[in-house]
Amino acid sequence: MDPLTEQQRAILDLERQFWRTAGAKEDAIRGLGLSPTRYYQLATQLLDHPAAMAAEPVTVKRMRRISTTRRLVRRA
């Protein structure tokens, strides 16, 4: 199992938080030096990363649930 990089850990840290104001998450994403598009690409890759599941199981499961819901809504 490959260990998580510092960037992957930062993404999981952001995903663990709940954002109360519009744009706050995007500001935090830019603070990592990433565009929102690249951030979400990397976050999606973490859904299948065994080390991510081992480090943050609740966060990864929530991310998977949100991803599945969005995919189903797009198909409808």
C-alpha cells in the first residue's frame, strides 16, 4: 500500500471539514496551490486509494456517497 502524500493528506483534511460560507472551500483549495478542477480530480482518485481509506475511513466513505449521489442525479 502506497503511503499518502502530503498533498493527499491536505485534500482529505479539507474534505473532512464542513463549509458554511459560499466560496470558503474554493479559497482553501486555492490555498493548496490547486485549481478547483485539479483538486476534484485528485480527490476523486483518493476514493479508491487504500491508504486514504485506512487514514480517513469516515471521510472517504462520505466522499464516495456524495460522488455516487451526484452521478445518479446526472444520469436522471
